[in-house]
Amino acid sequence: MSGITININVNAPYVSLQKYAEITGIPLNTCKKMLADGRIIIRPKRAKMEKPEVNLVAMLKTL
């Protein structure tokens, strides 16, 4: 029996938290809580007030 191959296309390596919520179907408030407790991986911020960008590539590696 051969192994299973799963191909996932990522249109962009980073997306806004709003877009991540849309892609996954997870409510935005739940995504915010997941971000706060570390379940969502983000690109390092350059400035304190910068909006978080979800690192989709890193998120897929954790699967």
C-alpha cells in the first residue's frame, strides 16, 4: 500500500487575522483568543501597533 499525499496550495505566506478567520471558517473573536494563547503563529511584528499577520506556512508545518 502506498502512502497518502496531500497537496495544499497557499496563495500567500502571510494573511491578516480577518482573512485567516474567513479562510478557516473560525469566528474572528475565536481567532483573537487563539492568537493570544499562542495557537496561531504570526510574522514577527516590526512595530508594537502593527496588525498581526498569520504565518500560513508555519501553521501548515504544525499539522
